[in-house]
Amino acid sequence: MARLTAGVASSHVPLMGVAHDQKKDRDDYFGPIFAGYDWTRQWEKEQKPDVVILVYNDHASAFDMKIIPTFAIGCGEHYKPADEGWGPRAVPDVIGHPDLAWHIAQSLVLDEFDMTIVNEMDVDHGLTVPLSMMFGDVAEWPVKVIPLAVNVVTYPPPTGNRCWALGEAIARAVASFPEDLNVQIWGTGGMSHQLQGPRAGLINRAWDNMFLDGLVGDSDHLRHIPHIEYLRETGSEGIEMVMWLIMRGALGKTTRCLHRHYHVPCSNTAIGHMVLEPQP
């Protein structure tokens, strides 16, 4: 059977992709940010996952106000980097795993999650930046990727509780897939940040670290945080952290932290990164 072996959480700030692409990842400004991923890059080489279920949000690249899926799963064979206004990133195409993706899609729909199934789409920095942070500069990504796009851009986004429950359902789906696969699930986005208005530049270190603490162990209190608290404490874009709860929900009752990194600032955002292991 397929095995869900680890969860990875990470910010997906587009500036990290720019720094990587322009070879600035070890300069004075970006060096401390990228150094926090060195452990994970080595760990990923040792773990050799076959597939990553990568939870991210699209930034008006594949979806816009014409169609706003709450949860969309990519079941295609490959995905090209999106042109976000300055040309596509010079990174490899993302290769999917249609067999596992379709199995998960079927399982989730029968588990009463109304998924949007996407067979063709380009993927933007929300998905490609985490891949660069975990795998560096490569000719091809060393894993197959199942994109799972979540609406956290246009009101109303899903609740943390619904995201956690979706993670639990994904775990059930993976466990019922007959092929022997090492599968990881990544939750991306966040942490505290606001990009516009009078509170632009808001960063809440204390709240961010409370959230990181809550991902470890057997507590599920994070799933009950209401939207208004994310908005008040972490800014208008902090709601992206509900995507981390899909990852956490998939890991079961108890988790152990293998690696943790937090850094302020990257542009006007806080960088968070964590590697978790499910515990029996």
C-alpha cells in the first residue's frame, strides 16, 4: 500500500523564487532564509519520496473570478510553470501522478468532499517555490507532484476545520492505494503577512510561533481557529495557513517535529518552515 510518511510546511513567498533563480540565495539578506532549508534538502535526498501532494493556492494564474474552486485537485500528467507577468520561472515542468491523483479524487468525492478535478493548468509560485526550496537547482524535479489548490484568495475560504478534515480524508485515500509508494504531503503559504492597506507589512511573531507549536503533538486546537482571528492577528494573507492544516490533518493524531525554521523578514512577510513525522 502507499504510505504517507511525512508532512512539510513552508511559506511560498515569490521573492524566494526570485532569489533562487538569480543566485542570491546565499547573500547577506537571503542567506539566513535559505539556510533554514539546508537540513530539509539533505533529508529529502535521504527520504526519496515518490510523490508529493502539494497543497498551495493559485494567484490568478489558473483560476480567476470566472471560476473559484474551494478545493481543486490536479489529475494531469504534467504542469508547466505559469507566466505571472514576467515570464515563466526557468524551472522544470511539474510531472503528475495521474493514477494516484484520480484515486484520491474518487476517494474524496465518495467521502463527501466536492472536489474540482483539473486535468490541464499551469502552476505558479505557490507550487514551484516550495519545490525549489526543498530540492534546489535541478534539471528535473525528483518527485511526482499532485497539485491541490485551495481558495484562500477570494471570500469565503474554507475553514481550518474543513481543511483538517480534508487532510484526514486524503490520508484514508492514500492508505487505500495498492501501489507501494512513499508519499509526502506539503502545506504551503503564510505565515503572517498583509500586502496592502494601513496594516501592510504586519508580522506577528508570537502568533506565528504559537501556530508552529500547535502543529506538533496530539492537540487539534488549530483546526478551530476562526477566520476572523487569522485576519486580526496575521493580516489579510495570513489565512493561507489553513492550507497547513490539510497537511497536519493527514498526519493523524500525533506528530513529531523533525525540523523547524522561522525567519523575519522576507520582503514584508514572515518565513515559516517545518518538517513533521506521523507517530503511531
